[in-house]
Amino acid sequence: MPGDLTLIGFGPDGWGLALARAGLMTLYVSVSAFFCGLMLGTLIAWARVAGNWPLRKLAEIYVTIFRGVPDILVIYLFYFGGRQVVTAVGTALGLPGPFDISGFVSGMLAIGLISAASQSEVLRGAYQAVPKGTIEAGRVSGMTRFTLFRRIIAPQAMVTAVPGMGNQWQSVIKESALVSVTGLVETMRQVSVAAGTTQEHFLFYAAGGVIYLIITTLSDQFFRLAEKRSLRGHEQGGV
Amino acid sequence: MDFDFFAGMFAQLLMGLPLTLNLGILALLGGFSLALALNLMRATRIGNAVASAYVFVFRGTPLLIQIFMIYYGLAGFGFVRQSFFWPFLREPYWCGLLALILNDAAYTSEILRGGLRSVPKGAVEAGRVSGMTRFTVLRRITLPIAIRQALPAYSNEVISILKSTALVSTITLMEVTGIARAAVSETWRAVEIFLCAAVIYLALSLLVTRLSAWVERRLSPWQFGVTP
């Protein structure tokens, strides 16, 4: 019967410490992947908004592919395929094997690339919501492109972008559970191991669920604060 | 380039397509019904709290954990093993499908809620005044408007569920991804095989995108500058 709660505690035969460490790993992978996605997503959004024809098409194809292929397939491709590529390159260079690619790196890259596709859509939408007149006014009054971005585009685009980015962050956290297939010990993996060892499947998967709920709820609060801040100077809100 | 290998691989992977589609379509049908029920529940205070808690839990945790919870977790309870449902909950297919339905319902109910909120009060009042029953108003006024509004967001959810069916390969189901994984462990040609599988999913999602654009056009041609 499930329910020996000392198993998820911090006692001598409790898995508490391992679970807490795994929760931090989930956070670590998610944050790295999110920023990876943010950088690439910004470049893609830029290409789609201001690029020339081939660049725009390329960005469009990228988004279509990464939004149409299952996340787990991309992770498999990076993990198993990455090993294959690293081995091929290593052998060609005459280095002694065996070669391997870490679960963390391949998982982070895979989720980052997937997230970049969605983040670029959010950023593009936010840019397009900026009234054209304000950009023209800034240009007319002699702002450089960087000043224009910093003082006119960014503050206005932020209002639309922050809630969308919050959603993207939430899906990155949930996608990070898929990295467990590479053997990286994050929450999902740790919970599976603990469930297998103790045969208390329900208890440990529930504990894993609670860890994810804590992370998603806390970060939701964070994004709400950010949203409030982005609304400064607008009629409805702001502090 | 090993052309025969690709052709053979595609043929092998396509054998998994019926199961992928089966899971995807049934999950969408079940998820939509449950989502509708969740939204109707929101009319009462307790129902609203229950629906909110449901959405919070199922949207806040990864689908993978939900699948494992149902497949491995439920079997730990004696009363589940003795119940009428055990013959179903013992099968990976039903566990996977159940997890997909429950997960889809949480997302769809939020999409539907957005759609329902966009129904003009006047339209509902007009229906009531002309003597429609509550059910007729729901069927002929509220739902058609709400569904039309929710369609663009819903087509994203359709794609996301088709992609999510890949996760049931972790509980031994042989749909497209499951077959791909088995083939990789036999041949170790990971890149080629996973790329073949990716092409199949990509084709599916492009099909859904085209289909939903067509339905949107059909349902409100005036928004696209077409005179009916």
C-alpha cells in the first residue's frame, strides 16, 4: 500500500535530498534551455521581421519544422545522433574513442532549439504590436537604431511579450522532463529511479508532480510581477 | 546515400501511423468532451473550484509524469487491481490514451473558456427572448460562436496532441516513435531513422495547419474577403 511518507523525507532512508537536488537540476536545465532559446529566438524573430527574402524564408522553415516535430524525437536525435556525429568527427580526426555527448548538453540544446521556434513567434507578435507611428517618430527625431530599440520598441513590445514568454517558460519546464530519456538525473529521472527501487510508484510520481507544480507556480508569480512592471505607465496597471 | 534503407525505413515507420492517429483522434474527442464538461461545471462555485484545480494540476505537470503515474502508479493500489477497470488499466494502450485525454482536456478547457468568454451577451439574450431553451441556446448560439473563436488556438492544440502521442512510446506502445526507437537499437543508425520519423510528424502537422485554415475560411468567409 502506498504511503510510507518517510521515503520522501530527509531521513536516513528518505529520498528527500536526492529529490531536492533533482529539482534544482530541472531548474538548471530549464533556465539554460530557455536562454538558449531566447538568444536564437531573438535572431529568428529579427530575421523574420527585418531580413531579406532568403533569410526570412529560412527562419520560416525553421519555425515550421521545430513546431511540427515531437520534442522527444528532437531530444533522441540530439542525444543518439549527437553521439553518432561526435564519433564520426572524432574518428576522422584520428582521436582515440570512445566518444560520448552528455545528456545535459544534448537535452539543453534540443529544448533550446524547440523553444526558440515558439519564442520567436512571441517576439515577432510583440514587435508587430508596436504602433508604427512611434517608431517613425523616434527615427525622425534622430535616434540611432539602438536607442530606438531601447527607448521605443523594447518598452512597448515588453507589454505583449512578457505574458507570452511566461507561457514559453512554463512549457520549457515541462519539456525538461523529457531529457530524462538521456539519463540525466533531473526530477523525472530521479523519481523513476526512486519509484523503481522502492516499488512505491504512486508516491514518487506524485512527489515528482508536486516538485513540478512548485516550480511552475513560483515562476508564474515571478512572471506576474514582471508583467506588472512592464505595464508601468499604462492606463490599467503598473506600480 | 542509402536509398533502399530510407524507403524500407519509411515503410516500417508508416506501420505505426494508424496507432498514432488512433491515439491522437480519440484523445482529441475524449479531451474535447471532458473540456466541455469542465466548462459547464464552472457555472457553480464548487464546480468552478474543481475545474480550476484540475486545470492547475494537469497543466502544471509534464505529460510524461502523468503517463507514468497512470501506468505504474495506479497499479500500486489494491482496490484498482480488484476493480472493473483493471483489465483496461493493465494495458499500456488504455493508460496512454487516458493520460492523453486527461491532459488534452485541461488545455482544451482553457481554450474553450476563452472562446466562451468572447460570446456577446446580446446574442445569448436574444436567443432567450425568442423562447429558446437553455440547451438550444448552448447548441445554436453559444457553442458555434465560441468554437469559431477558439479555432486558431485549438488547431495548435491538435498539433500538440499529435506530437504528444510520441510519449506513449515510453510505455512500450509501438506507434511511429516506438518503432523508430526499436529500429535504432537494432541498427544504431539514429540520425537517419529519427529524421524519417520527424518527416512523418511534420507532414501530419502541416496537414492539420492546412485543414484548419480551410475550416476557418469556410466558417467565416467574410473575414477573408470572399463573398459567399
